[in-house]
Amino acid sequence: MIVYSSYSMIQSVRTYGHLLDRRLKRQMVRLYHPMRLVPCIFHRLMDHWLKKSKRVDVIVQFTEEGYESGLNTLKQKLGEKYIKRQRRLLPQMNGCALRLSMDEVEQLCHQCKLINKIYLDRSMSVLMDRAAHHVHAHRLRESGLSGKGVTVAIVDTGFFRIQI
């Protein structure tokens, strides 16, 4: 059972930090910045309210063998809310995208042992001058293909960093 004390989300970030994306951890901690201005007698109440009301788009990645059972666990934990909260399934990476409250993220970390990582679902932009080198576009140019008149798309999940 999760104890509702003031700053419990900070305790969760410390406890389950290995399961959380760096940007998601930062967002969870920043949730408490307004509490600096609130008298301490209201911290527990405000903590509870913030965790229930603040929703965030996340990608939950399950372990290789736990994809199906992880989805079933999510359906059980969230109940009827699962259908409203699910954005899309991502079977290529053993995961799914959801919109969850901070409290639900905390409960998932605590109760679901099949989670590999929880990422903040966010928009990304790509610098094409760097991407062309990594997808070996020079090989196509050398073979005589220029791409003129052809639409080319590069889909990158952004999960694995490439050191440049």
C-alpha cells in the first residue's frame, strides 16, 4: 500500500527511479515547486490533490516476455479507465501509450513487476543533417539514387541515443 505523506512523489522517484525516464522524473519532481509557497499544514492535502489531478502522457514498456500479461495487468489495475486512457498499442517495443495521473504512474511502478521502463511521451524533432549519416544515405547516392521525385520518411523512436 502506498502511504500518502507530503512529498510522496519525490519518495517514489527515488524508489522507482530505475523504471522512470529522466524527463518523466524531472516532471514529477517539478510538480512540487508550487508547494514551496504553501503552508506545511496543507502539504499532505495538496500532495494528494496534485497526484490525482495532474495527468501525463507516458509510454509503458514491458519486459520482452511480459507484454501480453503486462497489458492485462494494466487493464485490471485501471479497470474501465483503461479504454479512456489508452492512446495506442506499441507491440514493436513491447509497450503502450497511455495518459495517466501521477498517482497511477506511482501505483504501476509499485504493483507491476513486468515494467521495463516508463517514458514521457513527447514530440521530438530531428536534425536531418545528422540523420542522413546514420542511415547511410551516402550509399544510396553512390549507387545513383538521388531520391528526386520520391518522398522519403525516416521514423525514429528516439529510445536509443546515438553518440555523435
